[in-house]
Amino acid sequence: MSAKPIAVIILGMHRSGTSLLAQTVRSLGVHMGHEHQMVPPREDNPEGFWEHAEIVAVHDELLERLSSSWDATKPLPEQWWLTEGGMASRARLVDIVSRDFSGHPVWGFKDPRTCLLLPLWQSVFEELNMEPRYILSLRNPLNVAASLYKRDHFLHDKSFAIWNLYVLSSLYYTSHKRRIVIDYDRLLEQPVETGQRISDFLNIPYGAAERARVGGLPKPGLRHSSFSMQDVWEDRLVPAMVRQTYQIGLSGERDSDALCTDELRENVQNAYDQMVQIDRLLNHEKSYRIRIYWAGADGRFTEDKSTYITVSAKGQKSLQTVEIRESLGSVLRIDFFTEPAYFKLSKLSLVYEGEEANLLRGYAKEYVQFLAFTGVGEEADCVSGISTGNTSQLLIRDLPPHGETATLRLELSCSFEIGEDVVQALQLQHSAEVALSAALHDAGLRIERLLTANAEKEKALKLAAKQIGEQIDTLELLCEDSRRREAKLAAISRDLQEQRAEASRLNAEIERREQQAKEERVLLIRQKDLEIENYRQEVASYSGSLSWKITLPLRMGREIERSAKRRFKGWAKGLLQRYAIRRNQHSLHAGLTGRLPYKQYALIFSHTNYLESMGGTEKYIYEQASYLSQNNVGIIQIYPGQSYSLLNTKEDTFYGVVVSDQFRGFYSVQEITEWLSRIHRHLAEIYTHHLLNWQISDYTALLRNVEEAGVLPHTFFMHDFFALCSSYHMMYQPKIRQSIKEAKERRTCIADIITTAGTDAAICQNCTHGIALAEWREALRPVLHQSDRIVVPSDFVKETVAAVYPDMTDKIRVRGHLIFDRQTIIYKSPPENRKIRIAFLGYKMENKGWSVWERLYKDEALGRLYEFHHIGSQEKYADQVSVHRYSFLLEGRMGAPNLLIAQDIDLVLLWSIVPESYSYTLQESIAAGVPVLTSPQSGNIAVTIDAHPELGKVLSGEDELKAFLFDPEHVRNYVSGDRARYVLEYNHLPSGKREARS
């Protein structure tokens, strides 16, 4: 422990976790003052600020005297601590520390404003012979900006400027002091380990009691924003200077020894000097003109008989000399500037023919819109006053005869700040409150004009900062390109060295898998034998019944029909594809040799032609293609020509190619590979949307060819769970089913996967999809690893993906397909004098709850209460249901919402029996302002409605659904009232920046 008392100073930007850090330091035994001396908690900080109220008051008063505040964006004036206000504040701080902390060997305080006032505090520590130790709380600037916007409605540009000033000032003024940097996110996630680091820095005990106290401090609601470090580097709205300061702080946080290096100190010095230079460049002092008129021989004031002098408005005295080469006449007029200000004219003399006449003594003076008075201790021949109008004037009459030339000498000062002494003089000499009220009113107008001028100045500052940032960005891109090339060379070298070791590992893995496959085949045969035996027993029991014998012809007829449909479908599809392939060989215009209308293209891998199918994935690709086309970027889509298996290695596979909304035909992998090599210079990015029906070997061959020709940013979308399991809806299917009833039961396995973190889940071991699960994920893992980011449509999907691929969590970005824009509130009146209207929205599919919908519209009792509508059906299938067709391609994303509104639909049924990762139909229902009825099995639909109950109801099952519908009065009240409607907009994904690969 140091012989001197230790002062622990907690630094950091506002909203950066300094309060939690102060609690942590206090829990370690550091005296921070008594609780009655602290600033009380507020709504924006319910856990308390842990700031000494008297110290904060001194800081605020000093900043105000320096024409600054806690939300300043520029440094304080040079040598500010030597001003009268600075010296007075220093004396008060010495008294506070001596009174409240001198008896404690280790004490501390926290106030973010200290970052700006460190030179003053360091002189206090020297006088009191104390050793300061600084702890800087560092938080992601994007999270700070989000917090300030929520609390103070600050624009991000201002928040970034404040953050940069605070953090850079704290690093600059503690350059040669003992200090550490604490990351706020690490403090929240690892409070005990962070407490150990602080105790080591302060050399104070850290036992079990201290660990328990520190570990219980972070509360679940402390983190309101969750931007990552990568977001700071990717977001172009973050100024380059802020990114540079954040990088310096992070390097100090990761390695405390780096804080003592000359390199870091030099970087801080350069960054701080650059900030000061920018401030000086853009903040010049404004000058003002005072115009002087003389009457001349004709006794009239004109612009020809006038001149002007230039003064500042800082209160400094200015001595001015004006040469006039003509007769002034008998009257002199001085026009002060139009803004309300305090003027003091100490001297006004007329020099002529060797004589000097004092015009302020013995000559008639007249004031126009000028409130004149004599200040305390001022001479009688001194004019002081406040301009109160747009034409404030001082007239001097009966000037002495002075010939044809003369010289005026003036000594004056002016200021926009009206001090207490001026107010006292006004109160003594002008008891008329009307004049004073008018002056104060005009002062308010001046403040408004000053605010306008300040806004223009801030605009100029932003423009200059933007230009400097663009130059820095250019340099960063050049440096990044150099680093990327070096990293690629290093990676090639490592690959060459690791090939032998990898070959050995693969041989061992092949032997292990062969043994495992043998064991699994034996187990599978046994399980199938048991399953067949169980089915045989049930069939035997059923076959003896009368109903089984009666319905036998019907069952046989349906089976024959289904088999015939499957054969015809396969034959027709194969015939069409063979025809398309043969046509490709004779077509040069539409084939791969055709012209490319765009200079840049995004390469898209998906499972179907987005121009022919309109599922959720295809809708998103269609929206993406339209957006890219508006930005002069075309798309090249590649999709499987047939339904291939992911893990198969079948040869002679064919894939369809679409170029800029034009189908170019089906081609082999070799043909597509050669074509992509020729056009690689046109490719800008890669988007993988879905690998259903793909062979992974074909996909990786195409991807490898593109990567070898040049690295491109790669975004991997997970529209569902296909990258996790062959059951891309995550539905459990047991290996052994003891009965026909059990075989028909369906349930999701997502909760089991999340709880037990992925492949170790027992449910996977008992599922038919789990047989090849390890091989499935092993095939997809390299693809995910090579991608730069993984985009999922909801937090529901992110949680599931992170459980299976925890090492990919940092790459996952949540981005919905659509966003809501232009909200309008309408009043929905109760459906009186008509039936309640309920609609099924979307495709006629069993997974979407079609069986439940059939049972509802066929229920005669419900038919007397409800009208049934199907939005999106292409065929009339029941007399009880009104069918409404629409086309997403022709009518756009608002086609379904507009139909819901036009038909005055009261309820929408979205009864998916598989977990939806994202739902266009849910977004369309919300946009139309129609409540949704759904089940707990609907995945993200249920999650969304649970989080926002005003959007609909999650009902436990079909029985609860019918109970709700059979209460028509309750339903009528439920669907009426204020409803929000929106316009759906495509949620564009910004262009991906290529990230470094390990």
C-alpha cells in the first residue's frame, strides 16, 4: 500500500457504466462518501449515481463559467484552470476533499465531467500530497449514442462528438499516470473477474465477501442496447475519429501494459491534437460593425457620409481611430449593432487643428432605442448602456467648428453578456419596469438568433469532419487491402504446412465413421424389426374389424391415385428438364453466352426459381433483386434442376440459371463453373439463401471456384432450420413408434435443442433425422465458417442456431424480411348487423393448419356466426368460403394487406403446426391491423404475439380456439377499437464487408 493516501478517480463518458463501476469500487471497501452526500437516484438511473453531490455542483458551476456544459462537443479554452473561475473552483475542491476524505487511506469519487476537468484535479492532488489512480469505463459508442437518444433525444452525431471528447480527454490527461481501462460489457458479464482486476490494481484485499458483493451488482435490465464491436467497424455513420479512439481504448483494456507504451501515448497525443485543430479551424470568433454617420453641410445622414469600425463582442476594450476628410457638420451619429448588447464608450474625442474636444463632456447627447446609465464607479463622461432595438443610436449635437478634416478617437467595449453589476445600475437609475422588460424580451430574440447561428456553425463542423473522415476511410481501406493480402499469403502458407496432418486426421476419421456406420446399421435393423412387428400387431387387430373391411376399397383407391400422381409428376418434371437442357444447346441468346445487362452482379444460391414460386424465401429474393436492380446491380440465381440429397454425390446433376429476371436454362456444374470464371469481374457479393435440394458437393465446388478467382463478401441466410437438421421445420420423428397413433403425433424439438445445446440432445439420438445428423452438420459447418455473416429473420431462430453452432454466434445478425413504415391509427367499429369475418391467409398446406381451417368452415354452428374468407387461394374449393386471389409479383408486398382491409376482415387464422422461423403472413396481418389467432406450435408467430398481446391471441389448442369463437359478443368487442395499420417496406440488408477469416 502506498504511503500517501490513494485517490481512486472513476472516469468515463455519460451512460458508459460509471455508476456500476463506482458501486464495484465501493463494494471493495473504497470510501466514496456517505450516502446522504450522494446525488439521489433518478428514473434514468434507479440504482443510483454514486456521485458526491457537492463535487458535481462545483463541476457544473465551473463549466458554466467557461461557457461550456456536460454535453460539450469541443475542448475547453487553453489554460482554463488559471482563470478566476478555475482558481475559485480549485479552492472549493481542496476544502471538500480535506473535509470529507482526508482521514481515509483509500478514497474515491465519480463524475463523468471529471474527464474534462482533470488538469484542475491533478493540481488538487499535488497540493494535498495524494496519489491518484484512474479507472476508465469504456463502452461501445453505438450503445452510448442509443442510450443518449432514448434519454435526451440527442442525434447520434452529437453523441459521438461528446463520447470522443470525454474518452480522448481522459486518455490524454492521464497519459503518464497509473490507470486501467474496464470494458462495460465485460463488467456486466464477468463482474467477479473484473473485481479481481480492480483489487489488484488498487492493491486491496479481495476475499469471499467482496466476491459475493461484486458478483451480485449487475442487474438484468442494465443493458438496453447490444451493438457489437464489429458494428462499430461496419457502420459508416460512426466517424473515423471515434473508431480510432475506441480502438485505442480497447487495446488498453485488453493489455494494461499497452497503456504505458510510447506508441499508445503518441496515438492519443496525435488524436487529441487533431481534435483541437479541427475545433480551432471551425470556431472563429465573430466580429461586428459599428457604423458612424456625420450630418455634413446639408444636415442629412447618408451612406456616402459614413464609415464603420469593427469590434468583437467579448467585452475587451478597443481603441479605434477614424480619419474623416470632410466636414462633420454639427451632428455625429453612432449606430450600434442590432443584437441586444451592453456597450461602454469610455472615450469619444474629436481632433482637429491641433485641438482635441471630448464629445462625451459638455455636448448634447441623445439616445434612440438605447438604455443609458452610469455604472458604479464610472466617470461622468463615460457612456454605458444596453441597445434595445434594431436602430440603437447615440447622437452628439452642436459639434465644435473643425474645418474640412478631422479625426475621431474612440475607446469602447461591448458584450452580449449582461452582468449583475449592469443589472444593479439599471435598477438604480431606471425604475421603469417597462424598459427593462423590453430589453429582456429583445435579449431573448438575440438568444434565438444566436442559436440559429450556432446551428449553422455545427453544420459546417459536421461537413469538415465528414471530409476528414472520408480521407481517413480511404487510408483505412488501403491498409485493410494490404492486411488482407498479407493474411491470404499467410493462410496459403499455413494450409501447405497443415495438409499432411489433415490427411492423417481424415484417414482416422474415415475409419471411425465406418465403424460407427456398421454399429448404426445393426441398431437400425433391430429397431425396424421391432417397429414392423408392432405395426403388424396393430394392423392385425384393425383388419379384423368391420370398419377396416368396409373401407378397404376406398383405401386401395386412394393409394393407387397417390402413386399415379407421383409417377406422373416425376415423369413430367424430368421431361420438361430434358427439353430445357436440349433447348440450351441450340440457344445462344438466352444461354450462358448471352449479354450481361449490368456491370455488377450479386450471386444467389437458392432452392427454387424465385420467378415461379412465391414462398417466403422466394418473396425475399424477389424483393432483394428489385432493390439491387434500382441500385444498378443485377442478380445471378442458381438453383437445383431436380430434388437432390444434400449428402449424395450423384453425377450428371443440372442446375437452373436466372440472370436479371431471365431464365437462361439448366446446365451442368462444370458448365456453370466455367461461365462464372469468365464473368468473375462482374461479381460483387455472394448470398446463399437455401440449400434444400442441393448436393453439398456441387455447391462447394461452385463456391470454391468463385473464391479462387477472387474473395467476395459472403452472406449466408437461414430462412428456416435446414442448416441445423434435415427436418428443416425441426419436427421430432421417433425412430421406434409403438403405435399408429404415435406415428402421427408431431411436435417440435427446438426447446430440447436449446436446453441441451445442440447435438448432445437426447431427443436427437431417438429421432430418425438424428441418424445422419452429425454428418449433415459436418458438411454444412465449413460453409458457415467461411461465410462473413449469418443472417436470421428473428431472435427465435438466432437462439436455436446459437445452441447448435455456439462458435458462430458472433457472425449471426438478426434482420427481418420486412419493416413497418408510416403508421396510421384507425377506429374499427364492432361488426354489427353482419357476421364476423375470419380469414385463412396463405397457401393451402397441412403445415399451415389447413385441417383446422377445414373443420372450422365445415362447422354449421360456426357458419351461422362467421363468414369464412381465404386470402391468396387460386381456386374455389368450398361454398362456405369466399376466395380472394392476388399476385405478389403484380401487386407487391401490400397485396394481401390491401385485400384484408378491402374485405373488412375481423380475424386472421395462422394455425401453423410447425415452428415458423419468420412469417410473411403475420407481417401482412399486422400491416392490415387485423388480430391473429395462432397456436403455441407456430414458432416465431407465437413468440411475436406473446411479446405483443395487442396483435392477437395464442390459444393452447383447437378446443380453446373454438371456445373463443363460440363467444361472439366477446369476439365483437375484441376486434373493435383503435387499430394500427402500416405500410410494409423491404428491409434491405447493407452490403457485406469482407471480414478476416481465421
